[in-house]
Amino acid sequence: MATVGIKQLKNQLTQYLRRTKGGEEIIVTERGKPIAIIQPLRSADIGSREGRLAQLGAQGRVALPTRPPRKRVRLVKVSGPPLSAIILEDRR
């Protein structure tokens, strides 16, 4: 497990991310005090939905989206009676 200061991490981020990708955990320090751990997703204990999706993507179990979600979805207008009325009629 390596230790790195914020300034050095910022200047050599790609190098530390490669090391993390290889399985190494990196402790990030601020003025000598640990403040964060950078670790590979496959070994992380992730509780959030986004974190779990990222972990599944790293394992190759799901394909993550490559573009941002659409801002606006066009609604479809359907003519005729509502679906709930059709279901109730079908049940009789």
C-alpha cells in the first residue's frame, strides 16, 4: 500500500491510477494525515448504486453507458380508453 500527498497525486494521477488498476491501494494524505484511499473497484466495499454499477462494469458484468442520458423524453399520446378500463373490462 503506497502513500501519496495530494500535490504529488495531482501531478502524477495517471501513474497512480495505473497502479490502482493493477491491484494496489493508494492512501492519499494531506499534510501527512491520511484523508482517502484509492482502491480497485473489484476489492472495494461499495454501498451506493453508482458505486455498485461501476464495480459491475469493472468486472465486465454490465455495459456502462457511453453517453449522458437524454434531457427530455418525448411523450407518446395514445388514443382510446385508458388501459385500466380495458383491464377491468377484461376481468369481467
